[in-house]
Amino acid sequence: MKICVIGNSHVACLKQAYDEGGYDFEIDFFASAANTCEHVKNVEGNLAASSEFTKKSFALSSGGLDSIRLEAYDAIVVHGLFPYEMNLNNKYAAERSPTFYSKAVIDELDLARKSVAMKIASEIRKTSKRLVVCSARPYLARQADSKPGNYERRALLRDYMLTHPCIGLSSQKNIAVFFQPEETVVDATYTDPKYNQGAKRGDDRYPEFKNGDLVHMNSDYGHAYLRELSNLLPGNIRQSQAMSQNTGCHIR
Amino acid sequence: MTNPYSSLGPDKFWRTAVADRHFFDIEDIWTPKFSLTPDDKVITFGSCFAQHIGKALQANGYCWHVTERPPSGLPNPEKFGYNVFSSRTANIYTTSLLLQWAKWALSGEQPPEEAWEQSGRFYDPFRPKIENNGFASLDELMKSRAQAIRSFGEALTSANTFVFTLGLTESWLNQAGGYEYPMCPGTAAGTFNPSLHKFVNQDFATILENLRAAVALIRAANPKIRFIFTVSPVPLTATYTGRHVVVATMESKSVLRAVAGQITSDDDGMDYFPSYEIINSPVFKGIFFEPNQRNVSPHGVQFVMKNFFQCMQKRAGQTNAANTASGARSAEVCEEELLAAFAGDQK
């Protein structure tokens, strides 16, 4: 079993966890800062970086590979470049507003459809039918004064994300939305701060992020993520495939 | 020996009001008939220049009353015609268009069912650029139009001050239906039909009559509403009168200016704010125009609005005029400029 993880700085904690071992699948990482992963194109079955920066970042993070041979992998994970469910709140609210909004206006609020993850998935789908797993960056680490989120709202928007955006994606099939592991979540929309302590960057030296970064997580988070991910990988997803064959979406 | 002029203030004499001053120091150019407070709900509609007024009101702590808001989180709402005017009417260039919208919103008059289809997309003849790529379906267009009419009606009935900028005298009518388009069909969208679409350069009496009718309709629904009229200082993009565009512009603006003066002259609930003069008077040497001598620069907009708020604050008894913020940097949404695209077609 071999998978490919494409993403931004949030891939670092997955890489750390993977390096610490304990997994029966092989991972190649392709990381590039912020949203620079959007600079990729499918060239004859290879996902190739279309900017020098992304090309260098891919080579650095993968150990020398500057493009991604899609058929070499059983699944492709796109991490940190998809919105989390709460990001669809505006779209959800607009669709239910007493004020009429046109489809073009509502589509502007569809952060899933407009995400870098979906751009990458579209490039992958030009030649490959392999499973694509899209996941958001983690929720911010909770602080002492964080206002609690709303579990019900999150559940509602999770259902909404799994039904509505996936309808638009159904032509691409075999795309899974992967939500943050529940064990890492506190107060509905925060990450337990224990997963934030000692978070490091993903290069060989693993220097720590500057103090106060609430966004990046540590290898404990990476382990939680990879454990959940393994349940989605081919061979483990027959049940979810059967459940979602009408939409082409898998659910975690 | 005294005469009637001897008791007048310095702002009534050219030398003391203008010649002895740098033009940036000219002040008290307007004496508002009524004051505006942050609690007043002010709605703005009209021609392109009116777009700046709403944002400037908001930036200066006044209540710009918007009744058709974008959904939360919409990036660049102006692209979809939100936060441009108080509702999503797009530009209302003429007083006859104002009356047409007011009848739809307040009199229960049904708007025409006309819609323009192009390449599978649907365009609203009364707001042809409100969605740049048109609507996905006729049903969507009609629902959006109905929403704009409802929101326009809500604006008229819930505001206490209406700022309206008169923009054009030249108009295009549907002869069979007896209604008016904001843009000539075939420019922003639609197809021009010479046997159906008629050009009318409205005269003083017609414009005044339509404005009076619109005011009466609005006052019947909202007796407490006050009006501030302005005339857009922006020259015509194009004229269909047959005259040179400079001559047509001067005639058009002169007529609109005269209408604004006439209708506000004997009514304490209606005022005229001289944005037109601030930009166009020879006193200001045309410095507030961009190099194309048509678009008003952000500095010009800011200068106009600074005068608006200074005069308003003096009216309210405040001496310390604020540093005026304006929305002047935001791009103006002016469908009329589309006409410039047709300039190259002339041989």
C-alpha cells in the first residue's frame, strides 16, 4: 500500500508521525507552503509543479521527486487545502435566507468547490481514478478565552458538506472528505491544545514554529490523523464505498 | 447709504468667496435645509456618482441604510451589485426610471416580463450588468428582480432621508410596452430593434414632472422622508442626440441642474447638494477629473464629501469638521461606460 500526501505546512505533523513509525503503508510527501500547491498540472499522468517554487518544495519534501506519478499510488491525500465544515456556514445560511440570492452569488460562497484541494483533485481526475482524500487544516488550538463552538452546528454543516458539495463532485467520483479526528477536537471547533505543543516545521531539521502559533500541530496529532486515514484507504473502505456509491463520496 | 447687498455675508461675493482664496479653502458652499444625524437612515440611489455617497456616509459614522445586503462572507460584493446602492437596483439614471422603480415597489405595478437571453444566460433589461454573466435561468432572474423591487420598496418606506443623483436626460424606451431601459438594448446585453426601441432626450418639463410624481409616490408611502438631490458631475460617455458629446453633456447637465433647483426651491423637505458645481465649476479648474476628463478622481470624490460633511456638521452646530473618509477608492460601477466600447465602431 502506497499513498501520496500533497499539502502545505500542515503536512509537517503527518510527516513527523510517519517518521516515528507504526504504519503498514508507505507515504511519499509533497509539500509546498501556503496555497502554492495550486501550481500543479497533470502532464501525461504526472502531477507536475508549474512554478519553480512549488517544484523545489516538492523535491525537498519528497526526497528528490519533482512530480507525482499518480498511478504509483493507491490513494492520494490532499491535506490542509480544503475548508472545514464550518467554512460552509455562509453558503448554508445564504441558501436558507429569506433574501433571494442567485446561484452565482451562492457559488461564490462555496469554499469547497473553490478550494485548492478541489483544483488538485480535478487535475488528478484528468487521468486517474485513484481515491482522492481531501482534508482541512486542523481547527485552531483552543486558548483559555476561546468561545466554545457549537457541536450541533458543526454536525449539521458536516452533513451539508457531505451532501451538497459532493453532488457537484460526483462526476469526479471516488473523492473522500476527511474530517479532523474527533479525539483531537474540543469545544466543537477547536483542537485540544495538547496537540499544538511543540509543533514543528516539516523540513529535515524540524525547527519549531514560533511561539503562539495556534495553527500547526505536533506529531501526536499526526498519529491521530494517520490512524483515522488508514480506515479510509483501499481495502478498508468497502463499507463506506457501498454507503456512498450514489454520490461518489466517502465519509469519515 | 445701504443697499440689499451690504448685509450679505462674504460667501455671497465672488471676491471674498472665491478670488481671495485658494480654491481648496472655499467653504460653506452649501447651507443644508435640514440636518443629518447618525441616527438618520439615509438611502442612496441614482447615477454612478451616487455610489460614492453611501460609502462616505458609512465611513463618517452616518447610517447608510442598505436594505438588500450581500450574504455574509461574499468576497467583493460590489461585483454582484451589492453595497453599491441601498438596494440592488443598479444605476437609476433618469427621473423616469426612478418613477418606474417606485411604481413597481409602491403601487403594485408589475414590471414587464421582458428578459434577454444570450448563450443560455439570462439578463435583466432593467439591471443588465447586475450579474456579469447573467442569470442561470429566467426564473432566477425574475426572483432576483422581485427581490430588488421588494428591497427598494423597503428602502423607500423605512428611510428618513433619500439621496438621489440625477444622471441623464437621454433615455431608451420600449415603445410597445411603454417602459424605459437604463441602457440602450444591444449595449450591455440584449438586441437592439429599431422598430421597437426608441430614443428620447427628455426635456425639462418631463424630467421635473417625473421627479415630482416619484416624490409624491414615495411621500405617500413615507410622509416623513426628506430628499437630497445631486446632479452627477460625470460627463456623458456617449450621446445619441446628434450633437457633439461636449455640447450634449452641457445641455443635459444644465437641464438636470435646473430641475434639481426647481423642485427643491420651495420645499423644506427637499434640498440640493452642489456636488456638480464642486467638480465642474471653473473655480476648480477641472483638477478633480482623471486624465480622461470624465471620471472623477478619488481626491475629487473626497473633496465633495468633505464639503458635504463640513456643511452638514455646521448645520448641526458642530464646528470641528471631521477628516472625511470616503469610499472613493472603490471602483465605480457605471454601466453607461460600456457605451465607450462602441466609440471605435464609428468611422
